[in-house]
Amino acid sequence: MIPVAFTMKLLPGNEAEYEKRHQQIWPELENLLRKAGILSYHIFLDKPTGTLFAFQSLSEDNHAGSLAGETIMKKWWDFMADLMETNPDKSPKVQRLQKVYSL
């Protein structure tokens, strides 16, 4: 298992809509994430700052890096772009975190 953690930024006032959209995540997207080797994926929100903290557990043979080329992933980014900080291709701006401790 490979742990991956990163942050993203939610635009102010979009907390409820962000959560709602994730509660209704598209089954085909969820299936794609699992097929890519994402064993678990958790997103937490720090409401005062709008910072989203994401943690994934990836399989050793994952191909999560190829998700950016998938049509359904691009559609999801487009669907979520009005809620968060994004790159020109509408992918979320991500700040990868360095692991410094594990128990």
C-alpha cells in the first residue's frame, strides 16, 4: 500500500455543494478510481480556511497517474471547477504533501 496525501482549495461558500456532489459521486468515476488502484480515498475539509485535505491508499501496481487522460475524469473536473481552485485544464490545484511521520 502506498499512502498519498495532498491539499486542494475550496472557493468560499461552496462547502455544502462540494459535499453534496461527492455524496452523489458518479458510479463510473468511482469504478475508474478503483480500477486505477486507489484502494481508499478520503477528503477532509478545514472550514475556516477552505483547505481540503485528501488521503489515498494506492495499490503497489496502481496507475493513478494515468487518470488525467480519462474522459470521465475530465468531465468530473469540469463538473467541480466552479467550486474550487483549478488549473487551466480544470483539474484541481493540488499541493502534494510529504510524509514526515507514521505510527
